[in-house]
Amino acid sequence: MRKRKRIKVVLGPKCQMPLPKEICDQLGTGPGDVLELMVEDSTLVARPRKRVALEALKEIQQAFQCSGITEDELQEAGRRVRQDYHIA
């Protein structure tokens, strides 16, 4: 089991919290990145938004695999719908 290092931070006047570089490195984040924050059982959980998006994309890909619809079929259906709306 990985030993967790405790790092203390101080909330600023607007309740902002600086994230130490060590934490950002572990999360794979940097300036300008967006974090999703949650509270689970009185614990603050921060997840990089790009990671959340990648997890959602994986779920979508799995759903397509289960449905039997190919990406090409989906794109073609989208083209047909767009053409129908442009013509009308």
C-alpha cells in the first residue's frame, strides 16, 4: 500500500486553495486545467476534468461496442439527419 504524504494548505480570503506542485504532478494537471470537486464522506475529492471526459468517452465507446453500431454507421446517420434539416 502506498504511503500518503499529508500536505497542508491554507485557504485564502476568497476560500481559494493553492495546490502544491507535487499534487498537480500526481494528478497530471497544470495551470489552466479544470478540476471537478466532490465531497465524499467528509473528504474532498478532486479529479481532473479531462480525466472525467476520457472516462465518459470510454463508456460511450463501450456502449457502441455493445450496440453493434459502428462509428461509420453513426457518422452516416448524422450526415443524413443534417441533410434532411438543410433541405427542409
